[in-house]
Amino acid sequence: MTSPGSSYDPLTDGPDRPPRRRPGPTVGAVTHVLVTGGAGFIGTHVVTALREAGHRVTVADAGHPGAHREPLPDAVAGAPVRRLDLRDRAAITDALAGVDVVVHQAAMVGLGVDLDDLPEYVGCNDLGTAVLLAAMARAGIHRLVLASSMVVYGEGAYTCPAHGPARPAPRTVADLAAGRFEPACPQCGTALEPGLVTEDAPLDPRSVYAATKVAQEHLTAAWARQTGGAVVALRYHNVYGPGMPRDTPYSGVAAIFRSALEAGRAPRVFEDGGQRRDFVHVRDVAAANLAALTATGTMSGWRAYNVASGHPVTVGEIAGELARAADGPSPLVTGEFRLGDVRHVVASPARARAELGFRAAVPPAAGIAEFASAPLRG
Ligand code: UD1
């Protein structure tokens, strides 16, 4: 499978070149932006950043119980909230009246509970996106920022000392149970060295959620091709920060550790804690959305960007730093594993820096210290 940003999409100029430029609206002009999922964790920060930049914003949010335990607010950062499910064609058509750009954050996230979640993931994330794209085309709206995810890559980038770049197979129960956590070279079995994953890496979704994110990318690429529109897909790495939902079956590891510490329990670190991720602060994610919004005014076609801090850390380090900052019990490295987990995913932030002018501003140490006592939602 290839990335829509590479050979898949003929409108895109190719993975190693910047997107096609076209004259756009005056940068800085007030734009009316519809933010789907704008009442959620990331959406709230995105809406705040857009409002601070002077844009007019309307929020569309379904108030899905997986993301919202409290009733939806009437407004987010002064932007009115419309409660609607994206699959409701009449409601989304109505909400798009007078809108210039859509910033599409709404999605069911995480690994879910079991396969009974599958229809709802596909319904919210893919059917919802399809109904939105059709309504945008009817309304003549051609600019879209898509919240995608690093989960589209599956495992990150690896190199074998003897055989060069390698694509490891999913890890087996036998290997994980024996504590062999590092993916092995398919040719010689040596443990691979992790490297930085770039946007033209092959797509390799390893969970239902990941599959729905890949489908969103392909659907939006096809839409851009057919409408001549502009899509920026932001592949978020591990987002954390104030307002993150408390521990749920859909939560990422930062919220799980933070919730454990809040309850006086030690964070439980799976595997040996050496798995690497890029934890990016939610205010940086909001800034990336603002930069992407501007880019959709001057480009056409489809383009993906990693949204990452550029400072990879291990899961064990994050647990240790959070525990220290919260003055809580030290993490327990349990050796447990989840079959769906990938070992390392660490991003190159270079393309977003070069083309969007986005550079994460919150250093991980400061961000984690703030997060240790920041309010959570729900
Ligand atoms: C996470 C999100 C994914 C999102 C991506 C980028 C989930 C479940 N995953 O992927 O949706 O797109 O970030 O933002 O929401 N771990 C522990 N202890 C725990 C739980 C997890 O050590 O209690 C470990 C896991 O084994 C894994 C790592 O922490 O190695 C990260 O887990 P998690 O945050 O769930 O998943 P990601 O794959 O990073």
C-alpha cells in the first residue's frame, strides 16, 4: 500500500517536492472555519488557536460518549457549538452554510474495546468523512485540514546493520512473551535499529482505528483530485496536554499514566519501557492546524505532514518524568504486552518545518511537567 502523498495521488507533486502552489486568498484574512470535533480534547485547543488568530469559527460535534462524559458546551472559546453527527447529511449541509474551510478533527480514536466497536469506528470515521466531503463539494468548499495519525505507518522506520532499510513483520505472541520486543530483520533476524519515519513511508495500518485513518486519507485524496481542492493531512504523533480525557479504553498512554498517578497508583509500563514515541503537546498540534489552514489557501492537491515534537522519548521515560513531576509512585515495568502495539514510531518533523513553517514550541520536559498537574476532562 502506498501513501496518498506519493504515487497514489496524481495531483500531488510527489513525496519529495513541495505541493503545487496557486494564488490563494490574502493570508491573514478572516476565514469562517467549521471545526468538526471542535468540543473534544484536541478540537478545543484548535478552536482556541483559530479564534486567537482572528478567524470566525463554528464547531460541529456529535458529543460521542467515547469522548464526552459531560454534556456538550454551548460554545468553545466563544465559537458556537452545533450538536450534529457527520453522518446526518441535512445537518452537515446546514452547518456548512457560509463556511470557507473545514478542519476535520472528529473521530473515534484509540484501540477500542473489541471488534464490536468496528462498525462504529468505520461509521464515525469513514462514513462520516464521506458524507462531509460530499456536502463540502455540493457547497463549493474546497479547503480541508484533516486530522490524521501516525498510526497510518504501523511500525516506524528501521534499519538492519547488515541489510539496510527493513520492514519488519508484526511481532508474534511467542516473541513478545519471551521478552523479544525489538522487531527483527526479516532476512537475518537481527534486532533492527529504529529511525525517523517520513511522510512517504508506506502505509501499514495495524488496527481498526488505523485502517479508518488510512481510509480517510484516501477518501480526501480522491476528493481533492475530483474537486481540484486542497487537503492538508496532519499525522499527529502522541498528543498530550491539558484537557486530555481521563483513562478510558480509547485513551493513549499519557492519559493512562496521568490517571493512574492521580489515583495514587504507579504507572504500569508495558514491555521493557524502551518503546519510542514522539509526544507532541496539544498547543503545538493546534498551531500546526493553524499553519495547515493557511497552506490550504495557497496550494492544491493532497499533502501529508508529521506533527511531532522532534524529541523522541521512551514510554519508560515518560512514565518516570510524569511520576516525578506528580510526586507519585515510581513506574512499574511489567513486561506485559498488547499484540496490536507497534514497538517504535518516531517522526521526522522536517517536512512540516520546511513547507508549513511549523516547529513545535513546547519542550517535552516543560510540557510533561505541566501535564502532571493539568486538568483532565470527563
Ligand atoms: C496512540 C494512540 C493512537 C494515536 C497515536 C498518535 C491509542 C490507544 N493510541 O498510539 O490512537 O493515533 O497515539 O497520537 O489511543 N503502554 C504502557 N502502559 C499502558 C498503556 C500503554 O506502557 O498502560 C504502552 C503501549 O504498550 C505502547 C505505548 O505505551 O507501547 C503507547 O501506547 P498508546 O498511547 O496506547 O498507543 P500508540 O500506539 O502510541
